[in-house]
Amino acid sequence: MFGLRAVELAAAERLRDAGHHVVIPDLFAGATVAGDLDAGFSLMERVGWDTIVRRACDALAGVPSAAVLGGFSMGVGVVGALWPERLEAAGAFLLHAPTLVPPGLRAGTPVQLHVGEDDAFAPPDQLVVFRDSAKQSGAAASVHQYPGVGHFFTDVTLPEYDAAATARTWDHVLSLLDAVS
């Protein structure tokens, strides 16, 4: 919801450096805001959810349907919107927010969720819904909760950044990608 920023670009570069092909759409057509929630919600409202999802869909047009899906925070919502049309995805990693795991996945599809233990954007009731949807879909879901970290703990520019939790997150994500490559 803050636009395509350095944290997402650095994550894409980290994955590329590990040998993975990465597509990272600019869902806000170059617009960014600093890590202020009100400004982020305002930007999302100006662009519109339908436009955001369409831009993500357009960016994936040439990407194989078996590609792993990944998202940060609001981007997890975008993954949730696109996933029912990409049931062949080899896996998914969801950072900073849960979404529903759609029915119809290949049994055992690996799905990782990484959230702060007390993150207001990943409350216990949503984690229950995530786990239930993953179980019903047959996914091999894992929930990684990090104690003492804030919502967007992987963003070095924000006060909630946590280096140790970020390192563990990327170790898990790279393991998922290596396992399905």
C-alpha cells in the first residue's frame, strides 16, 4: 500500500541472486508514500482495488501458472485475489498478512505465512481462518510468527524492522523456492 519501494526491490534482488526469476509489478504506477498508514490507505483508494489487481494480473500474463506467488502486506491481498485463477502455483509465501488459501490447489502445495506475533494486521481470528482454509485446500501450510516484531518487520526503513526475524523469513522463503524449483 506504500507503492513499489526499496524493500520490495531488494527482496526481488535477493531472490534473483539466489537464482530465481522474479516479476515484481508496480501496482501504483510509480507512486510511493513513506511508511505512513493513512497515506498508504489514501494511495490505495486513489488507485482503486480493481486497478491494483488488474495491474498485478497484467504483470503475470507471461508468467507460467506454476510460478510461486508472493506478497508483502497489502500484496498478500493481491495474491489472494489472483490465486484462485492460478491454482497450479507451485507455492506461496505471504509476508505480514494472511489471506485465504483457495480450494483446488495441488495437494501438498507449500504455503508460508510470516507475521509478527502481535501484528494487528494478522490477528488470531484471521490466522485461524488462514489455517482452516489451508487445511481444507490440502496445502502444506506453515505459519511463522515472530515475537516482539511489528507489522512490516522486513523493511529496514521502518521502526519495526527486525534483522533476525527478517533473516529467518528469507531463509524459509528461499527454502520453499529451492524445494519447488
